[in-house]
Amino acid sequence: HDIGRLTIQCADQPGIVAAVAGFLAEHGANITELGQFSTDSENGEFFQRTVFHCENVADRLAELDGDFAAQVGRRFGMTYTFTSAASPKRVAIMVSKYDHCLLELLWRNKRGDLDMDITLVISNHEDLRADAESFGVPFVHIPVSRANKAEAEARQLELLAGNVDLVVMARYMQILSAEFLSAVGCPVINIHHSFLPAFAGAGPYLKAKERGVKLIGATAHYATANLDEGPIIEQDVVRVSHRESVAELERRGAEVERSVLARAVQWHCEDRVMTYGNSTTIL
Amino acid sequence: HDIGRLTIQCADQPGIVAAVAGFLAEHGANITELGQFSTDSENGEFFQRTVFHCENVADRLAELDGDFAAQVGRRFGMTYTFTSAASPKRVAIMVSKYDHCLLELLWRNKRGDLDMDITLVISNHEDLRADAESFGVPFVHIPVSRANKAEAEARQLELLAGNVDLVVMARYMQILSAEFLSAVGCPVINIHHSFLPAFAGAGPYLKAKERGVKLIGATAHYATANLDEGPIIEQDVVRVSHRESVAELERRGAEVERSVLARAVQWHCEDRVMTYGNSTTIL
Amino acid sequence: HDIGRLTIQCADQPGIVAAVAGFLAEHGANITELGQFSTDSENGEFFQRTVFHCENVADRLAELDGDFAAQVGRRFGMTYTFTSAASPKRVAIMVSKYDHCLLELLWRNKRGDLDMDITLVISNHEDLRADAESFGVPFVHIPVSRANKAEAEARQLELLAGNVDLVVMARYMQILSAEFLSAVGCPVINIHHSFLPAFAGAGPYLKAKERGVKLIGATAHYATANLDEGPIIEQDVVRVSHRESVAELERRGAEVERSVLARAVQWHCEDRVMTYGNSTTIL
Amino acid sequence: HDIGRLTIQCADQPGIVAAVAGFLAEHGANITELGQFSTDSENGEFFQRTVFHCENVADRLAELDGDFAAQVGRRFGMTYTFTSAASPKRVAIMVSKYDHCLLELLWRNKRGDLDMDITLVISNHEDLRADAESFGVPFVHIPVSRANKAEAEARQLELLAGNVDLVVMARYMQILSAEFLSAVGCPVINIHHSFLPAFAGAGPYLKAKERGVKLIGATAHYATANLDEGPIIEQDVVRVSHRESVAELERRGAEVERSVLARAVQWHCEDRVMTYGNSTTIL
């Protein structure tokens, strides 16, 4: 209950680190971890993530937030957030029929490896109900067809908006509308089964096979209105050869998807990921 | 002088391995290495690479070739090649101003790591003359401009066609015409500074930076008339983050290019690479 | 039911490939995949793995085996095995309290990614009973103490010997005696939580932390009487830094263990792994 | 000439970041990059590397150093160093007969990829004289035998002590005595051709082959009186199989050595590496 995190983003300018460090020292907060990055030494964008020890920080977030705005934030034109490590993010997972990404998150979370509460699984199919419920996580089936898409998204939004801090598309095989992404009010992480920007869209393994690539990959990114174009959080690849059939590429790809998505979600839940333009800074 | 290689490609059908192994045994050739692959168990394409020990094979290639055609090759409709490990491929390297790929090949070849003779370096600039000549390799400067491109290619062809077994574009920053590729009469390997098909074309590191990718790569492929679209021989990647500038991405990318190109050239020179459609089988 | 596999090991000598291919062709078996390797071109050890299509091969294994001995095997002094792809290996898994390796195998097997039947889970603790049973796999608790070790192994042998084709130690935290390994009558695969031979024995992550290594790994090997010294089947590593605590190294290591063990088990079940001295040939 | 670096190491305690950032702000230095790490949130060791922009910092190092001691350094019991990015480290390279590590450093340095001046190559053999001199670097041959070892080290020390900031053993096949390491007065980086602590000592590739390992590696570390036991700076591995002979393992290992050593030297020259116990913190 004594560990807090402060993330900051603003135009780079002299004196930021000193001002922030001074503020924290005056408020009895001892910095235990500090990551900082500027995109450029002149006219760059400044990013900082600070982890600090401060007694009862969970109860003092509002006070810190207000003081910081007055003393530091406004002066430097900062976007910033104070969080308490004792309050894990509330996360909803959207899935279709593939189980591997869902199970990886459920299982790692059960082991205590991920800093989050999985509050809900939403699916357009019934298939994975037993998997979710066996971990004690509520499962809601919301069928989606071309005809009812707007209605289905409205029902999803009822469950999600205001109730969760993050939505994870764990191989959810539907495109979320720009309206949904705007209305849901929290970040949405998607896992794509290729090394983006290569093989965006459907059927990446077949395309990879036909192109004879020697590595296949997976990409976790923030979902945006432009499909498969959002800021990339994490990527990884695995070596393949002519020997793997498309089905075997899928199997190997599934393994990469699992670990890439888990890392991206973990970093997000630890407040490590900040977006800038179409890319990310991970501190 | 006693090590030979036989590579075979044909429609898959029963009895190929037995026929080939029988032929070699009857001709006093002992198989020391055999790689085989079929794209499918039915109606697939069959590939085989066989390394064998056979006294004075270097002098018997024509005899083996003729006998094989009569006894095995025609019957199965094979494309096949006999080579002697004692006759390294004659290789020409085309470069512009970047030295890293050229130096990697010259240096590894000097150490005896590559199974080839570098007979010539051709460049559209003078910059790398001293590098090539310090390894005792002739360097020919053929300037290329929009105006003289056809003429320049004609001069390149004079030097290359019939005189080399392989052309390597070691960051040669000109596009070779379809006519050149057809007239040169031997395979052409190109190194592209991205993980194809991502970031084809010019400026891949800038595009990668803007897209926020977490891995950058390089791709060695056979040059075809369609730029950056030929059969891929080898690829690799290296992890990057938001911290690397475009210049630093280039530096790290150069390291990947060096090792990817060297591996692709080595495999080609060992007769390991067979093309099929737009992909490769590497045995 | 028509896919068979033949694995062969013997002293290298001329004519093996031809003899085997001829035998298979005469018996109506069409080779669909062939991997071959010799440790040396002279006086080497010869290894071959052949996958073939042959009608009703599952019912003809004894016939093939007998014919092969008479016509090929004895002549070349071969160790060889015919198997049918339709008969998956019967596998028992031994565990203690760590769940990650067990769950990875259960889950991948349920998805059809592994070519095996998990017939039994044996543990010296009760902790993972629910995990095993939720996949429909019998779980037997056999407590082990210094006092009852011989007795416990005797009970394990009762369940295992003659009933399974493979035992997998999926982080089973007990040392199996030389007597057990000899009496169990089938291979035993172990997963060690380091990149062997570095950090053999207990506490590898603490040792790795103190030594400041930049990569941690996992090793799957066949268990032998010499602890952590058996033939290595597969290894992999993951990059770490000074930032990871010992607990975090364990978490990352667990991920590597899962994929390394799954690959090793899969290769074994596909008859790809042959041992020679203290190393393995994987075809 | 305006970029400075400050590295700090001390017992962790509240207020360090604020004090340092305040000091730099007051001295007109704007932080452009800050890396920080504590080994533990209580009683840990604190490390910080700060890159800052400060006019004419190259001329102001002594002033900054003195002021910092008085205002910050002594108060927190810090070990610290101010350097100017405009003053590259003076580096001597020690080699024997293997050329790959030497050439990698000479070549990368010529391309401007490494932040150092190579002032001298010392070797116990004549073999690599032409390689060094072709890059314009003085080469000194100091033969070493069992009989003259003390004398040879004395001559090496004459050339090195006080004249260089770093010594790199680029496959120098002699053991440097504890006396030498103490008298040379600067850090010594060594490259070992295995993934330490696996296969320490001589002949690692043969040992790796016999053990059947599936990855081989290289380790760059600071040389200490205990052979192959010093703090590790960087490691990497490459995948191998049963197919590679010991000679091929050496070839592949050489590639890993080149990139691992180059990275370690580069990080050292950028003041990124701090040692603590037997491990390193790399910021």
C-alpha cells in the first residue's frame, strides 16, 4: 500500500526532472525506480515513469494529484497520472473461439504474474465459457452478426464503459468500430498474428507460407480505428522453415502470440507504456 | 576432390529416393549427407540434396550427369545438378557506397568460411575500391545514371554473363532491370534492409521508427523483376526500442544485414537452396 | 493409419540409404520425409529417420519389422524401430508443486498439438490434483521422504513399468535413483531450469543473479544416473538484465521451461530424437 | 562539446535524484537522458547515469567535479564521474592470432559506430600486424613465453599504464596476472568464447559438442584475477545442432564473439556499465 507510480509526458524543457524529484522529496516519497526518455535533445517529447515509496499512498492519490497540478504539472504543461500499486487494473477480455491467448492470461494472472483483476470475459461465441468460469471469471456471450453489430457493441459498452480500465482483444475475431473505441473510455489492446506491418489483415500464416518467410511473429498493439495500424507495444518472432505447413505455422504462431500479449498486458498494467504519435515509449 | 553434390527437384512420386540411392551406390558414390523434403504427401513437389563421397568426382561430373539422365532423371522428370565441392562458385559482388556487406563477404571468404571465389566487385561509385583491392579482388567502377542505365547494364553484362555463377547485390542501390536479370544467366542474391514484406522499398528504418516496431530485420532473397518480391532465402531480426534513433536503427540493421547475407550466400554456394513458386526450400 | 516411421542407427557404411529405400519401395511404402545424418564421413555413426506412407501400416508393423531384420537390419548391424503415427506414445508426467510445465503439456495435448496420450500424473504432493483431473487425467499421490524413498519408487514403478512409453519429469523435485531409471523400461525426460551445463544443481536463478548473467535458460534432457548430465534434447534462453529480481528470473525462466519441455516432448513423441554418447541427433 | 555524462553509485537513500537534478539545473545543465536503478527498495545500492546538455562542458569538468563533491557527492557518500562525450576513451587492444574480434572493433570504429580512439594494438605474435596497421593503428609485438612473462607484462605496462582508459582482450590467449590487472590502472574487458559460466577454461567448443548443447555463446566480462569469473557485461547465443562440427561451432561462435564484444566495448565507452559485487548494472 506504500508503492506509488507517477507517469509524465510533456514537451521537453529544462528542469523537469529536478522539479518532479523535488516535489516527491517534499511529499515524503522516496524514488525507487526512475525511467526517463526524450525523443530529441531539442524540441523533443519528454517521458518519465517514477516508482516511489510513500506511506499510505493509496489513500493520498487525490491529494498528490492536486498538489502536483498546482506545483509542477501546469507549469510544464504535463499530462500525468498517479497510481497506487495496490490497486490493480480492472481488465475485460474479449475472445471468439481460439483459447490460447485467453488461457495464457487467465493462468498467468492466477499465478500472480500479472498485476490485474480480470473482471469479465466477453465472447461472440459460447465455446470458451467453461475455460473462463473454471477460473471464476464471469463469461458473457454476446453474439455478433452483420445485422446486429451496433446492438452488440451497445451491449458490450454497457458492460465495459466505466467498469474496466483496460480491454484486451485476445484473438477476438471482430473489428471494433471507431465509435466503440471512443465510447469505451479506456485503452484496448489487440494481438495480431503477424509481425506487423507485414501480413496485416486476415490469413497471415497462409500469406507467410506463400512468401517463404523464415520468421513468423505476433504484434500486440493498441486498437485504433485503422485496423492493424495502432501503436505497437510488443512484438516477437520465431524461426520457421519450408517444412512447416500452414497449420504448423499457426501452432507456432500461437505460442508467440501468448507470450507477446502477456508481456504487453503486463507492461500496460505496470503503467510502463506511453503513446506518442503512432509509436510507444516503454519505460 | 572426392566430394560431390546432387540436387534434385521434381513432382513427388513413389520410388525416387530408392532410385537415386541405387544409382549412386552403383556408381561407387557413398552418401554422406541427405536432405529431403516434399511439400505435400500427395501431389507435392519433391526436393533432395545429396552429398556423396566418390573418387575423382570432379573429373566425372559429365559422366555422372549423362548416366543419371538416362537411368533416373528423365524417368522422374527431374531437374537436377551434379557439382563438385572442389569447384567453388565464381561470385561477383555489386555495391554502391555502404561497405558493411561487402567487407563481411570479403573477410569471411578470406578466412575460408565461404565456399566461393570472389572474382569481381562492380560498383556505381569509386568509394569502395581500396576495400576490394586490399583483398586482391578486382574492382570495376561503372557509373550509373538515369541516362546511361541501359549502357551501364550492358557493360556489367559483358563482365558477368558466362563468367560468374552468382551475383550478390551487397547493398547495391540501383534496381536491376528484368532484362539484366534474364541476360546475366545466373542467380542474383539481394539483401534488403528490412524484414520483408514489411517496409519494402526505400527508407525502411525511418518507416520502422515511425511505426514504433520493436524488432528490425534484414532479408536476403533472389532478385526478380518485381522489386523486393523474390523468393526469400534468409531473414533475421534484432530487438530495438523507442530509444534508438533512425541512425542507430541503421547501425543495428547493418549488423543483421551482414550475417543474413553471409548465411544466404553460404547456403547458395553449398547448393542448399532450391526455389519453388515464390518460396525456397533449404536443405 | 497409413503413416509409418522408421528410425535407424548404426555404424556408417556404403549402401545404407539405397538398401533402406529399396526395402521400403518393395514393401509398397512411399517415403514422404527423410532425415539423415552421419557424425563423420569416415568411421562415423549413421542416423536415419524415414516417414512413409503405406496402407494399413499400423497392422503391418510386426511383418515389416521381421522382413527388415532379415533383409537389411542384420546385414548393417542396425538398431531400428518401426512405429505407426496412429499409435501415440503413452506418457506419464511426474510433478511436485510447480504447475507451469504440467499445465503446458496438458493444455497443448488437449489442443492436439502433441502426439501423445497422457495416461497418468504422479506427484509427491497433492497440490496439482485438481489441475490434472480437470483435464480428465488420473492423478496419483505418492509421498516421498528420505525414509520411504525406495518404497515410493517401487510404487511408482508398479504404475509405470510396462504401462507407458515415456516418463516426463515436469519439475519433479526429487532425484530418481539409477535403479528406478533402469527398471522403468522407457526413456525419462527431465526439464532443468538453467542453460546446462551452467548452474547445474539447485538454485540456478539465485546463482545466475549473483553471477550477473544476461541470459537465463532451460534445458530438456534425458534423465540419467548422473544428475543434470544426460543427453540434451533442447535448450533455449531469454534475455534478462540487472533489473530482474530472483523472483522475476523465476517467472521468466518458467516461460522458457514451458516451451523447451513441450518441444522436447513433441520431438521425442515424433521419434525424432536419437542418442549417441552423451549427445542427441534430432532428425 | 556540450554533452556531458554523470555516473553515480552509492548506498540508496532518500533524496538522491532530487539533489542531483537540482545540482545540474543550478549549473545550467539540462538532463537529456536519465537511467536509474536500485538493487532493493531497502538498503539497496543506488546507480544513476545522467546525460546532460551544458555549454562547453568539456572545459568545465573539473569545476563541476569540485562543486558536485562539495554540494552532493560527499553528503551521500557517492562514487561518481563526470565525463565529456567529446573526449572518447583511449583504448588498447590485445590480441594473439585470431583476427575476428580485432577486425570487428577496428572496422566498426572506422565507421564511427564506437565512441573510442584505438591507440595501440599489442600482440604476442606478429600475425595481425598488417591488419592493425592498415587501419593506421600502431602494432607492438611483445612475445610472451613462460620464461619471460613477467618481463613481457612489464613492457606492456610501460605502454599502457597512464596512456589508455581501457584495455580490450580481443581473444588474447594469455592470462594476465593479478599484478598486471592491478598495475594497469584501467578496466580490462575480455571476451570468452562460451556462455559463461558454462564451459569456462580452454576448449569450450569441443566440450559443447560432446555435451550436445543446442546453443553456443560468448561472454564479454571485466577481467579479474580469477580467470573467467569477472563481472559479465554482455552475453549472447546462437542456435546449433548435431550437424555442426567443432570447426563449424568455432565459426559460428566467432560471429557471436564479434557482436558481443563490440556491444560490451560500446557500452563501456558510453559510461553505461557499473560494477557491483560480481555483477554489472548497465544503464
